Amino acid sequence: MKRILIAIVAMGLVLGMSGAALADGAVFGTAVPLTGPYAAMAEDMKKGSLMALEEINAAGGVMGKPAKVIVRDSMLKGDVALRHFKDMAGQGVKFIGGNLSGGISLVANEYACKNHLLYIAYCHTSLPLGKEFCGWGFTAAVIPYQTTAALANFAFNKLGKKWVSITADYRWGHDILGGWLVNSKKYGGEFLGNIYHPLGTRDFSTYIPKILALKPDFIVLSNYGTDQTSAIKQFAELGLTKKLPVVISKTHIVTIKETGKAYNENVYGSVTFYWGLQDKYPEAKKFVQKFWKKYGQPPSADGEAAYVATKSLFTAMNKTKTTTDVKKVIKELVTMKLHTPKGINRFRACDHVREQSVLVVQGKGAKAKGWDVATVVAEVPYTETLQSCENNKKDIPYGAVKLPGK
């Protein structure tokens, strides 16, 4: 009966409960886009968080009582996510998290700042930078510029110098483009131009003539979910991926599998976790095998981030012996070791960024078998991608970047 109750709460079916019931004990209230272009990725986040919840409760819960995770659908809309967080906070929830949009994560972070809640983002987010950082927010993933730092080192040294970009036209895409522009100068790249596209774009074929006319050495693709899937498939159908390398600022194992042969050896992407890491990290092997057995597929980077966020939060509550004192839990999170599938990580005290590596993967295309769809060609440590605390406070590198057309 206890398992059934936990599952119901975890699915977010708690609107009819009283405030006291919702906030009783250790509660983590999350919102992810279970519908919309990022739905498959959000589903992985939900799975990762619920698996962490299951492990915590199997080990005795938090302070001897079952912990609860609330999962609600943000629909990839900032106002919807904010409405969910306000509803949960109004019922006493002090710890919130989730999201799969850099822009929405900043909305959630601002709300957490004003209301003294602890917020943990699962997605790439710029909340640790400049005025965005207030001390109440964390990221279990990375800052967008970290993926560009890892990819740029690889691309400008191995693929060429001239590049053109296709960018999703919202905050995360803008931050990614800014990171590429900074690294282009660093590595002597030649920026040929950028094309913005709205979320939900399905036709990328109209961009190809312009790209080919510019004669780049490689293309940078900065979008996600079904937008990315559509772009890769159309690039392959029109022969673009045979002519030019495509470098994807943030990719996903589901995207690689769905695009199949189109995601060939000429396509590279960035992730913070790939299941092949089980050959390197004992912790990853345990995580991957358990996730695969439970859900029938390997975990993605999004699932791993949600898993780490959820497990770290409840572990910190156990260590501090409180489910209500937000400041105590924050202090514990920035001092304790995070036992993650990538070994021991930490949340950096100065800006609450998870100190973790970034992976560069290469597609296997026709050689892919099952979920064996990519090869990790580089693992770049956070020491080579993460700016100093002082630079993050000054919003470097973004602060001085002028985005084309903006």
C-alpha cells in the first residue's frame, strides 16, 4: 500500500490533498514538460527522479518516513511551471526542481529566490551567472557555455575553422550561441552566420541552400527534442551530413536512436552522461543496469541529472535532520560529497554548479545496434569548461557577447 501511495504522489496527482498532507515529511515538488517537443526527454527526467526516490525510501526514507516526489507537467511553458510551483509552495513545499528549458529554469529560480525556496534545475541553465544567482538555486546539469567549451575544443581542432549556426530562438539557444562565439575567437574560428528558428520547427530544408552557399567547414546545431530530430533527418535526406560535419550543442540518446542512420559518423554531440560510461565508472554500471532493468532502456543525461538532484536533496535532508529548514539543507548540499553515477561530484559553494565532466559523442549511424548508438570520443573535465567563481559572478563569457540579430 505504501508503494502505491508513493507512486500516486510521484505522478503529481495531489491536487485534492490538503496543504498539511502535501508538505508533510520530505517533499520535492518538480515540474517537467511531459507534453510538447521535449516530452521524451522529460519522461527520462521523471524516471530518474522516481528511481532515486525509490532508493531513498528503500533505505529507510528521510528521517524514518517515506519521502515524496511530485511530478507535474510544465508543458514547456514558463507560466505553467510557475503556476505549479506556486501551488506547491502554497501548500507548504519548500524544495522545488525540474524543468527542461534554460529560460523556464530562470523563471523558477527567480521565484525561489523571492520566496526562499530551494530550487534544483535538471537542465542546462545560466542561473549561476551574474544577477541570476541569488544563492537559492542549484544546477544538477551544467551551464550552457560548458558544452560549447568542450565541443569547440574538439571541433576547431579537428573539423575546421569556418562555421555556421542554426539556433533555437529562446534563452538557452542564445546562451549556447554566445558560448560558441566566445570560443570561436579563442580557437581562431571564422563565424559565417546564424539562423534562428522558433521552438516547434519541423521544416529545416529551407535553411540548407543558405548554409551550403556560405561554404562552412561544419554546422553547429543548437536545439533539442523533436526539433533536433527533424533537423538531423532532413539534413541526412538531402545529403548534408555526407558533405559537412554537424556538431550538436546538446543531444540525447533518444534522438540518436530515433534518427538512426541519419546520425552517422559525421554527426557529433554533447551530453553530460552516456550509458557507455559504465565501462569507466563502477557507479555508472550500477546505475545503468538498474535503470535498464526497471525501464527497458538506458538512462540519458537528463535522467541522470534528475536522479542526482533528487537523491542529493533527500540525502542532505537526512544529514541535516530537517525537511523544512532550507538554509541548513543548502549549506549541506555545498559541503557534502555527491555520490553520482560519474563518481564523486560536488556542488560548488560559490555558485551551486555541479562539478562534472562534459562528453563529446560521435554517432554510429548504420553501425548502431539497439541502444549502442554512439561512441564517446572525449570526456572533458569541468576544470576545462567551468569558468571561475569570479567570472561567473561577472556573467563571463555572456556579458560581453553581442548576438547577431539581437
